[in-house]
Amino acid sequence: MDGECMEEVTRLSPLANWQVLFLKPRSEKKVAEVCSIYGIPHYLPLRTVPRVSQRRRFNVTLPLFPGYIFAAVTPENRMPILRTNHLIRTLTPRHSVSLLRDLVQVRRALAITPDLQPVVELVTGQKIRIKSGPFMGAEGVVERLASSMRVVLTVNMIGQGVSVTAKRSQVELA
């Protein structure tokens, strides 16, 4: 196959054109509904969260990744999404297949555990805040990643600090 014919096959493939849509806050379900109405293939991973209101317990479904929905957007079907006025930016992956592979893994995990929590990926050198435990409220920089990570708490005025240990569940981005 020549390059032009291959592009046409890739464009027409149901695996092509998958993109990440970055949306305004709390508009994921609205955009998913528009995608359903117009027949645009999409995926909005939802998690189940227990809530209590006026002494009643109930479950709500919230987006696993707030602010994001995944859809197969083509130049022909993008207008309904743009008309919603909820789209901030479109992120196009280098390979749609790798994005779809990741989404399949998320879907399988949600099928097994519907109350999954999103996790922000931490990297060495990233600024974090400890949200629970004996060092609650302290801010520092990730020094080493492991099951219990090393966090450096610095006194900027004197250029020195101390290193403490915190569990991944005890920290959040600063």
C-alpha cells in the first residue's frame, strides 16, 4: 500500500482519531451525552463514590479523571462537541492504539473495583504537601519514590532541610 492509501485506511479505522478532550469543570457527563446523541464513539470512565446527605447513604457516579473525556473525533463530527462550549483543549496522542490500550486497562479495573481513586503520578523533585499522618500540613519535595517515599522539608531561608518518610496515600501535590 502506498502512503496515501494507508492514511485513508488509518483515518477510516475505528481505532483512529481517538483524542483526549480537556473540558471545563463538571461538564464531562454533558459532553458524553452530546457524543451519544451524535453517535461519536467516546469513553467516560466513571467511579462510584458513597455519599451521605441528611442521614441517608447513597452512591454517586463521578468521572474517574475530572475534566477529561476520551472520544474519536474527526473533522466531520467535531462541531457538536465544539458547540457545547465546554471544550477547552484537545490532546492528540501520537498513537491512538496506545491510548485505547490504556483505556481498556482502566475499563477492566473499574469493572473489578468500581470505587477506584485517581492517582496523580509523582516524580522525583516534585513539590508535595503531606495531608495526613504526623507530618500533616508540611510541604516538601519528593526525594525518592518507593512504597514509603523520602520527602525533603526545606527551610528556604537557611538553605537546609530534613528528610522524612511518608506513604503515597499521605501526600498530595502542593
